[in-house]
Amino acid sequence: TKILAYHVRDDEQPFIDEWATQHHVQVDSVPYELHDETVDQAKGYDGIDYKQRSVLSQRPDLYRKLHAFGIKQLAIRSVGIDSVNLEWAKQNQLKLTNVPSYSPPAVAELVLTQVMQLVRHIPQFNQRLSQNDYIVNGLRSRELSELTIGIIGVGRIGGTVAKIFHALGATVLGNDLLAPRDDLKGILTYTTKDSVYRQSDIVTVHVYFSEQNRHLIGEPQLNLMKQTAFLINDSRGPVVDTEALITALQQSQLAGAALDVVEHETNIFNLKFDKQTPEPLYNELKKLPNVLLTPHIGFFTDIAVENMVKQSLDDTLAIIEGRQSRHEIKSERT
Ligand code: COI
């Protein structure tokens, strides 16, 4: 059995090697993404494992080719599935899997980090310090026991965020399409989206990306939020209307934001540029003193990366061998 893994970073390789040795399977790695230009590399392999922020292809040909090569599956080495076209995969009998729960704490702990930095005005203090200014005036902060955090999307990650903030004394509100979870009784109060926006001091969003969720948080939602509130987005860039957010921040309609993902991040994910970032939205956001930017690091912990690699390879092998995977994706996630 031979598996090809696309877009492998150096830090993933030891986990791939460990898994390959344990399962007596050959796994070859390539550093580039799976696209029309690189799909031919898949010929001769039994299974494919990939992770990337950009979409595989705008055309069905890539999926047809994989089918023609005799490939039966695509294992996505991430929770997000917005890189793949479900319809074209289905038409070409490619079973899709993702890694839905590689480490909810990896993302939830990033949220905690961002919230504490915003609440304690760390970006503004850093800016003052860079000017040799050690004056604290105007930047007194509140404590978590005074604050309400609102979670849009109470799934595995959102639920973990709820538990962390409840344990630290915050009031936790949430909204989800699915029925209230029993394990969050006494931890999180479910309410409408609008009242999450209205009542929260911090809004954090943990939804899958789908067209329905494009600009889920835009001008109307930002208008509902308190002027003293912070917005956190560690899900997918297009879930937030970035231009509307920039305007709200510039006009002090919002106190600040932390963004691990931003619209068009697919063009800069894990890349380095000699000159300016070729994404105007990033350059605008960098000018704002109350915005914390990170380059999509929510997943980037030792536990998460090990699980992404090993679970996606488990799924690849299961489908190659005609077994079921409990991670099979049958329809769009919202
Ligand atoms: C995900 O798991 O969906 C991520 O955003 C991680 C990234 C490496 C694609």
C-alpha cells in the first residue's frame, strides 16, 4: 500500500514516519499543495492525504484524474473542508474524510490567549512601550468575572471555549443550529444570535465555512455589538466581513479584534514575502492598534498536529482497505 501526503511541513514528517512504520505502509510526502499542476503526482498511489487552505481546483478535472488513477478517497488533514468540492468528489466516487476533533483545546486556548491580551490592552501597551512610554492612564481593564463571552457555534471547539471561560468566572452565552448540549448545562446559556451580539463583551465564532456563513458577522451584527466589545475569529476568514470590521474599528464602534484567520488568507497561508504582504486587508488591519493578528496558528500545537497526521492516515488506510471511517463527510457542514 502506498499513500501520498501533500503539503507536508517539516514538523509533520516525524508523525508520518511513526505512523508508516507502525502500519507497515509506505507514505511519501511532497511539500506542495494538491492542485491541477500537481495531481499527476498521485498516479500509482492507493490513497491521498492533504491539507491546504486553497481550494483544490475550480474545475472537476482534478477529481476525474484521481478517479482515473484508481484512487478511492481523499483524506483532509484538517477539520475545515472548504478546500474540497463535495459534488465533484461524489461524482468521482472519492470518499472524503476530515479530522473533526484533533484538539479542541488547541483552538480554545488560543481564544483564551487572545481574549486576555485584548482585555488587558496588551497591543496598546506594546505600542506605548515601543515609544518608551510607560504611562498606564486610560488603559485600565476589566476582569473576567465582570465579562460575558458569547460563542457563535457551540460545537467541539465552541464547547471547550465555554468550559474554559466558565471555569475562569466569566458568564457564557452561546448560539448553535443544533439542540442545546447536556454537558454544557450550568456552563453556557443558549440564546439567539442577536442577543449574543448585543449582550457579549467578547464574541468568538466557531463555525465551519459554507456559503451560508459568508459574512455571518458583517455590518448589521457589528452594529449590535457593544462599543466596548471585542471580536475573535479563529474559524475561517470569510465568516467575518473584514471591510465592515475595519470600518467599525476605525470608527470606535468596537473596542478591538483578534483574528487568526482573515479573508484571502489562502493567498498567504504559511508563506513569507520579501516586500509588503500582497493582501491589502492584512496591511489595513496591521495599522490598527487594537487588532491582534496571528497567521492561522489555532491548530498549531504538538497534540493537534500529531492527531491531524495520524487520524487522517488512519482514515486513508481504512478506506483503501474497504473499511468504514467514522470521519466520512457526506454533506456540507455548517
Ligand atoms: C483546520 O483544521 O481546518 C485548519 O484550519 C488547519 C489548517 C492547517 C488548514
